[in-house]
Amino acid sequence: QVQLVESGGGLVQAEGSLRLSCAASGRTFSSHAMGWFRQAPGKEREFVAAISWSGSTIYYGDSVKGRFTISRDNAKNTVYLQMNSPKPEDTAVYYCAAGPFAAVTTRPYPYWGQGTQVTVSS
């Protein structure tokens, strides 16, 4: 069982920066791949980024490629999402998820956090 808690959300100006964190409980964090997803009002949950347990495999959604960076610190049981040059269309609730392998869809991830709101002002 893995419990996930996101933090770092809030209001940010466009072209600024923000770093989200996701802290995991449990001793098996380092064996799980981690993903970030987001959901805006009235829209489906969208893939943002994913990282394998070792960090050797990373995927990004097309809309954030080149602007966002996912990383992890297994010693701290934490995964990060560095958001650079955010845009108003990045406004959403951001969720982290844990699963057996890095994936770009939601189904492979059995564990989810509660989400953190990110609002980007223009």
C-alpha cells in the first residue's frame, strides 16, 4: 500500500515557476513508477509526466514537453514536478500516482493522491 500526498500548488503567474511535490508513505516507494496527471474543470484527466522507479525512463505529455520536469528522490520518498513557464491552460488540479511501471494512461496506477490545485494567471 502506498499513500500519496501532493503539495506545492497555488497561484502562479504565467512564465513564472512552481514546483510540486508528492510525498509517499511506505517502504516500497523506490520500487514504484510515479506519474503526474492533471484535470481541469469539465475535462478528462490528462497525462503530464511519468518516471520509472530508477529514473531511467521518463515520459512527458506533448503539452508540457520542454517546460515541465519530473524527478524523484527515493531517499526522501518524494517525486517532484518542476513547472517552468506555465501557461493559463496549465490551470488544473494536479495528481500524483504510483504504479508498477511508468505509463501515460491512468489505468496502470492503483495509487493516487488527493490532488493539489494549480492556477496560472495571465
